[in-house]
Amino acid sequence: MKTLLITGGAGFIGSHVVRLFVKKYPNYNIINLDALTYAGNLENLKDIDGSPNYTFAKGDITDEVLITKLFEKYKFDGVVHLAAESHVDRSITDPFAFIKTNVFGTANLLNAAKEAWKGNMDGKRFYHISTDEVYGSLGETGLFTEETSYDPRSPYSAAKASSDHFVRAYFHTYGLPVVISNCSNNYGANHFPEKLIPLSIHNIKNNKPIPIYGKGENVRDWLWVEDHARAIDVIFHTGVDGETYNIGGNNEWTNIALIHALCEIMDRKLGRESGESAKLITFVKDRAGHDLRYAIDSSKLQRELGWSPSLQFEEGLEKTVDWYLANQEWMDNVTSGQYQTYYKKQYEER
Ligand code: NAD
Ligand code: DAU
């Protein structure tokens, strides 16, 4: 019997991780701690709500008293830490929110784990989920490896890089048994429509412009979110203390090529003429400090822990579109209220 704290489990990736762990490990007691910010949504987990091995706790990772109390109450054996402010554009307009949650929140969890586990760290594990953006921006060639120097360039990636450094500092200074993974761009169900793929699906469906930053030549390496959740399972259970693992899809697309592929799928699914959705593509002012290219070398994870991505992108993209079309109510709920204000500020007033 293990008791695990998963943070940020009501968000995009966290919801897939919580579902996988709750279903695969009925003998684990899983506590999902999430502040339910605009990005957190308990609808993402309604199918497992009520499972005997699952508890939801609403709370903020920056709250020192709460985190200490949770460690005392549940006596966690492990932490899988996903809670974060995750959107680069929001980090440009509100960097301090990212410093607070991503840096201070992570340090707060590390410290609580250190205090709770001091004296006996056997069988304990603190797993920090991070991003490939800490490595900066690639030119036209090359891949990020675990040895690539950190070179974060947005407030989001600087805050994530800082949190990674704190995790390693707790390993070296206090012997906290930590493991870190740095993953490329995820896509799939439950992705909040501030990010490129779900935002574009939503706009195409509603015949609204698809905003492409700059010339659409930036490259991202896309990974099916359930493949990321599987990697997290493998790393949590078999990764080596103090190690870092890169996770990626080996699947690079320029934004413009991706959006054209998405438009074709949407034309087919919505019964539109081929080329109709692509007419919505609109080039807009570039993101400040926009990283040109991310691409991950995940050979360490593949070689040492036996993980590999399962799904081809075309199939994954089609499944993603199917999910959004079948879950219109989910989209309606997350795009009402606050989202309208965000969208106006980000796209109509910039
Ligand atoms: P998300 O924004 O969809 O979800 C974040 C979750 O964290 C939300 O449920 C939110 O309510 C919660 N949260 C935010 N602040 C909190 C706080 N102070 N206390 C408690 N909960 C809080 O993010 P995501 O895309 O699912 O990303 C999850 C993690 O994976 C993040 O750490 C992110 O940096 C990392 N990551 C994401 C990607 C990606 O492509 N989305 C890729 C690599 C790594
Ligand atoms: O690489 C991993 C990272 O991927 C994660 O750490 C982040 O949490 C996650 O948000 C994601 O960051 P990106 O900035 O790459 O994702 P986003 O979907 O915001 O943008 C993908 C690309 O599309 C990027 O080059 C910017 C561009 N873009 C984005 C939006 C929202 C547009 O052209 N138009 C848009 O409206």
C-alpha cells in the first residue's frame, strides 16, 4: 500500500496521470491536490470520482500550513508534482504568478517532503514534472538531451528551470530522493483552449480566425498526452534517484503545417469542402521572445526504462478532434466567463 500526492491533477496532463494511477494501482491511495485555477477542471476526472482509492483536495501548493498538514495527515510515500502555471503567453503578461506557483510552490512541496521524510527516506520519491522549454530554443538542427545547458527564455520556462534547480538542490543538499522529467508539447483530450491545438479546433468549429504567431515557422515536437502519462508511470516506478529523463514524440511540426493538417481533418469531420477551414488561418503579431524550435532526444528513457511513444501524430490528431467534437459541453463550460476576457486581451487588443 502506497499513499501518493499528485499535484495539479485537475489540469490537462495531471488528469490523465491521475486516471492512469487510480485505475492501474487499486492498492494505492491517491490524493489529488489542485487549486482549481482557470486551468483546473474536475470535469476532467468525473469518470473516476468516487473510486475508493481516490481523494480530491482543493488547495494551493504555495500554502505552507496546508502542505505540512497534508503530509502529516496522509503520510505520503511519494509525490508526483505537476501543478504549475503552464501557459507561456500568460507568463508574459503576469510573470509573478509563475514565480509564485512554479518556483515557491515547488520549493514548498520539497521542503515539506524533506521534513516529513527526514530520518528515513527509504522507499520515498519526489517526482517533478518539467518541460523541454528549460533548454531554450534550437536552431534548425540538433536535439535537446539531458546534458543540454539550461537557457530558459520566457518567464514560464525561467520559473520551470528554477524549480528544476531547487529539486536538484534538495537531492544534493538533503538527499531527498528526486527524479525529474522534461517533456515536449503534449496534445489530446482535456487540453485547455488557450493552447494552439484546442484553441484552433474551437475557432475552426466556430468559423473564427485561427491566430498564427509570426509566420508559423516555429517548430514543436508533439506527444500524445497518454504517452506522457505512461512515461510518468514508468519513471516514477523505475527511474533512478537524482536522474533526469527527457520525454518526446520524435514528431516535429511547424505550426503552419500542423494547422493545415488540422484544418483538413476538421473539413472532413464537419462535412466542409476541402480547404474551407484553412481560409480561417490568420497571421498575427508574434509572441515576444518566441522560441524557434524544440525537439527532444528521448533515447535515454527508451534505452534505460523501455518507454516509447505509441501513437502516430495523424491518428492522435484525429482522436483529439473526435474528443473535442464529442465534448462540446466541456468546451462550452471552459470558454464561458473568464476565457472571453482572456481571449479579447490576448488576440483582439494586442
Ligand atoms: P495545466 O495548466 O493544464 O494544469 C495545471 C494544473 O495545476 C491545473 O489543474 C491548476 O488548477 C493547477 N494549479 C495551478 N496552480 C496551482 C497552485 N498554486 N496550487 C495547486 N494547483 C495549482 O497544465 P498542464 O499542461 O497539464 O501541465 C502540467 C505540468 O506539466 C506542468 O508542470 C507543466 O509545466 C508540465 N508540462 C506541460 C507540457 C504541455 O505540453 N502541456 C509539456 C511538458 C511539461
Ligand atoms: O514544450 C512544452 C511546453 O509546450 C509546455 O511546457 C507548456 O506548458 C505548453 O503550454 C507548451 O508550450 P508552447 O508555447 O509550445 O505551446 P502553445 O500551444 O502555447 O504554442 C504552440 C506553438 O504555437 C508555439 O510556437 C506558439 C504558437 N501559437 C500558440 C498560440 C496559443 C500560435 O501560433 N498561435 C496561438 O494562438
